[in-house]
Amino acid sequence: MGITERREREKEQRQNAIIDAAETVFFSKGVENATMDEVAEQAELSKGTLYLYFQNKDDLYHAIILRGLNLLHSSFEEAVVKEEKGIDKLNAIGRAYYDFYKQYPEYANAMLHHEGHKIDIECNEKNPFVAHCNETGNKLFGFMQEAVKTGIQDGSLRPDLNPLLVSVVLWAHSNGIMQIIESKGEFFEKMMGIKREDIMDYSFQLMRCYLKNNPG
């Protein structure tokens, strides 16, 4: 291994160690309450060294979100290859998203929190961490769009559907359901006797009924 390769590997290892530290701090205290000083202390680095890798707390936050998005991308990739029909691919993607939420709640909540903030397009285009998040997010939309196109072609989905619009609406719908389950799930279970799983199942059923093709 050459000097350049070794330095790049060491840089990547240091960067990942900082992200690990940021996850510990952000997930325990919340991103709003966390500070770069606390991340530096957790990483056992000087604050100056921290800023060599990340410009600010927002950079670190997006680095964490990118990890979650990459995990979700792998889940979607595995989900779609298991099904043939487009409508079943969409259902598999939805299930994969919910499974991701249950398996990686910290990443899921960080992503949901991020979804609630307005996007500064001009600023984001100049930020490499945000750009990578956007790129991976577009790939996730791509899975849904391809599933819709497949469903239209195989006749399992309505022929009048707009793949991009369906993807955006499904993403917004899923995030809304996830947020409700996160914030009100315990209330629904104890006060109304409605389980979190039942909310998700019914959500999938409603969307499936709307999207499926019903030839006369």
C-alpha cells in the first residue's frame, strides 16, 4: 500500500470514528442540544481536528443521515428483487421501510426529523454531505418509480399513474405514518387499543386499493 492510499484510509477511519462519536452524542441528547465540543470529547479529539473533517454540526448530522439512507437503499434493493409484479414491489418497499424503522430507530428518527425542515437548494448544492444524501434519496425514489412503471406494464397498477408523483406521495404518506406511530403509538395502543402494526397494515391496504388496476 502506497503512502497516498494509507493516508486516504486513515482519513476515512478518522472520519468514521467522528461520525460514530456524533451518533452517540446526537442520539442521546438530540441534535439541537448536542455541541461540537461534546462530539470532540466523545471522539477523543481536539475541536480543531474535528473541523478538519466537518465544517459544522449540520455536516455531521447529514453524515449520519447518509449512513441511514445507505442502509435503507440496501433494504429497498433486496426487497424489489424478491417480487415480480409492480404492485408487490411497492408493497415490499413499504414493508422494507417499516422494518428499517423498527431495526434502526435512531437513523429513522434522524431522517424523519430532517424531513421536517425546509430545503435550501442553493446551499445544499454546495455541501458535499447534503449532496450525497440527495443523491441517495433520489435512488430511493428511483426504486419506487421503477416499481410503478413495472406495475403499469404488467397490469397490476393503474395505467394513469404518474410514477414520480406516486413516489413522492408514497414517501410523504409513509413518513407521516411513521411520525404518528413514533409520537402517538403508545397512546393509540393504551387508549384506543390500536396496535402500531395494525396502523401500518391498514395504511398499506389503503394505498394498494387506490393504486391497483381494476380493469372493467
